Amino acid sequence: RENHSSAADLATLLEELATGETLGPAVADPVWASLERQEHLDGIARYLPATASYAGKCGDDAPAGRYAHDCALIGDGERRVIVAIMTDGAGGFEAVSRTGAALYQALPHA
């Protein structure tokens, strides 16, 4: 149950998967396919506009409202951005989803 990671670690992993430079397509492609099929959309994806794509992986919210994590590659047309959010005692997935939406809105849109 002890996990030792950071938002920077998760963002770096997603960047490696997105570029495929280190892991190669044999590893990166099936992982991306899995992330694109994510069914738990309570985090970053919750308040994104319908035009945005989400490929990510959320983490536990246990005990409820204490821990919530999500990392994703968000796409909107040609623009893609990696977002990683980790919380401890900051409102659970609601905080993650509102932070993800705020970050998305703060980015320049074409």
C-alpha cells in the first residue's frame, strides 16, 4: 500500500509513453490504448469540454475525500498537454477535477 511517487514522476512516465523514445512502440502503444479506454472519469476528465480527449489513469480516493490522484494526456485538436495532479486532504476527486478543468482553461487554445 506504500506508494512513493510524485506528480513529476507520473508526468515523466506519460511523456515517455507519448514519445515512445525510451520504451518503444511495443510497450507504449498498448499502454496508450489502455489509457484511452479509461472508464473512471471522476478526476481530470470530469469537467473537460466534450471536444477534449482524455487518456489517463486515476488513483484511490480512500479514505473518501482524502487522497485522489490522476494523470493524463489531454488533447484538443492538434494541442496535447500532460497533466498530473496528486492530493492529500484537499477534497478528493472533486478537487482533482476542478484543478484539471482550471489548468485546461488556462492553457492557450487554438
